[in-house]
Amino acid sequence: MAILTWYGHSCFSLDLGPGGSVIFDPYSPGSVPGVELPKGLEADMVLCSHQHGDHNAADRVKLTGRKPAFRLTRLDSYHDPDKGAKRGPNRIALVEYEGFRAVHLGDQGCALSNDQIDALREADLLMLPTGGFFTIGPDEAADICRQLRPRVIVPMHYRRGEMGFNVLTPLDAFTGKFLDRTELAGNMLEIGPETSGLYVLNL
């Protein structure tokens, strides 16, 4: 059983039980409209996909000092379609533990390469940006889902209500492309062997 908790924007914690815990892309105070990172976050590891303030506040996470048992692979990519010329590099994270594979795409700004598709295909969990402008948009995100065929999809980095940058595309532009989608009442998703589909988490 994996437990995924969303803290807004692109920040998640992933708890793999004895495999360890990781927090992805914590954001700085005031950096993301409509959300604030809670205090007291703790994990075995913190990963930042790139060095922008809404993704790189590693100092806001207390490290436990434990060495996680999961395997981590980082894949270099780009924050824009021009090989990083506009917004710089991005790093995709692949976390694996006892057959469970979780992918956090960070601020992916371009199509995946064939090698990246091969490495990430059929993951159990895919966290991907859908809001466009700074990253891939709804259409590109849907294409990546078709290429990777993940078991569980969780969108991030979009606009919804008062949350998110006003230049981002609303979440519905992405979720409307899927018939199998579930809206959760809270920000936590327990992922068991039978969990599948697209899940929208809420704060």
C-alpha cells in the first residue's frame, strides 16, 4: 500500500511504508496563489525537479535521517519545448519499491523522448503537470498518459478556483478527456493493487 498526499501545486508526499517516504517539489511561502505549504512536513528524502521557487523549497521539509529503501532514478528533461532555452532544465523522478513504480514529471515542458517513454511506461502512479504555459498543457499531458499507460494518474500544476497561476489552464480541460475519473474529498489517496484511473485530490 502506497499513500500519496497532495499539498497543492506540484508538491506531494509519497509514503511507501517500510520502503520509506519522499516529498516532491515543496514550494516557497507566497510562491503559488491560493495555497500554502503546511508546517512540519517530514520525510526520508526531498526531491526538487528544478530550481524555481515554486518547486525547490527543500528547506521546508525536515529529513528523518533514515535511509529509504526505495530505488530512485532521475531522468534529465526540459522545462520548455526549446531544450531548456526558455525556462531551463527539469528532472523527472522515478521511485521504485517492491514492484511499485511512481513517476513525478516535475515541470515537464516538452514531449517525452523514446528512451524516457521506455523507462517510465506502465508505472503504477504518474503525477504530471496539466496547466500549460510553463509546462505541458492538457493535450500534451493526455498524450503522455496514452504513451505511458500508468495505472493511476494524478494531475498537478493547474488552475482551479483561487488556486494556481492565472495563466494556467483550468483542471477540467485535462480531466474532461477521461471517462474514468474520481474526485476525492481530501488530499490523500491510498494506492492498493486494485487502484486505477484518474484521481483528483483536493485540499
